Amino acid sequence: MVESMRGNASQQISAEEVRVRLGRLITSFVKLAAAMALLYLLGRILSDYEASLFGFQIEGFQVVGILRLAAVVYFGYHALSELLWLLDLSARRLSQALGLAEVSGVRRIGQDLIYLMGLALAWYGLSPLISAIPSGKLRLIPSLAFLALGVLLAYDMAKSIYGLFSEKFESLLDRLTALLTKGLAESECESEEEVNVG
């Protein structure tokens, strides 16, 4: 049995539960990919289609865009929630493998990565609807919002990575500095001896 990272240490997670969750994760991604492929084909079929619904003119790509958003939200949510659960479970093992005492830093990096994936999925789902916005300037607002969120998440992830590995980096720098300065000190002593002999 594998110990859960959340809650009490006495709470146990069975290998069967991990297997079921991995299966859900894989099937969610496969279903999402299949839905995107079918919607791509549907988009090709409905590219010239126009209809009127309650007095609104609806084009085929808008219908496909709404269906794509629904598929991304449904299957993407299931996939990302399973990823978060598995991240929580694997954070301690990854910390041990990397020789880190802190588990929360690894978990935070993983969460930022999963949130970036969710943001990319949301952008992919919303992009056809955003492209339907008539004004170019209004269309720029959601694009900039997604970009700003992506930059913030990437910055937070980079900051977490630096915070997590800064001790190891400083230790590596200390060892390299000691190695190089030891060689310099020895070469200075040898050059002084040569000068005194000469």
C-alpha cells in the first residue's frame, strides 16, 4: 500500500485505487483527443454552414467552437483532476528521488504545470469563440488575459524551481569554487618557488 500525502499518515491508498485513477486519466485524454478529431472533421463539414436561431445568425464554426469548448471543459476537467490527485501521491517519491527534503515545492511545481496545461486547454476550447468577436481590439483582451495568466504561472513555477534547487545550486558552486581556488593556490605557490629558485 502507498501512503497518501494528504491527511493522516494512517490513511492508506490501495494499488487498485491508483490503477483506477490512472485508467481514468488515460481514458479522459483519449476521449478528449477523439472528441477533438471528430470536431475537427465536423468543422470541415460545417465550414460553409449558416443558420438562423431565434433571430441570431450562427455559422458552422461557431457551433463547432461551442462543442469544442464543452468537450474541453468536460474531458479536460476530468483529466486535470486525476492529474492533481496523482501529483499529490507522487510528490514525495519524486522529492526522495531528487534528494530533496521538501515535498511542498515539488507539489507546487507540478500544480503550476497542470494549471498551465489547463490554461492551454481552455485557450484551445475558447479560441474559436474568441475569433467570432467582431472587433479586433475586443478580441485582443481575452488573448492578453490568457497570456498574462500563462506568464504568471510560468514565473511562479520558475520561482518554485529556483527555491527548491537553490541549495543544491549553491552547494555545487561552493564545490566548484573550492576546486578551482585550490588549483589556483597550488599554481601560485609553484610560480613563487620558481621565482625564488631563479
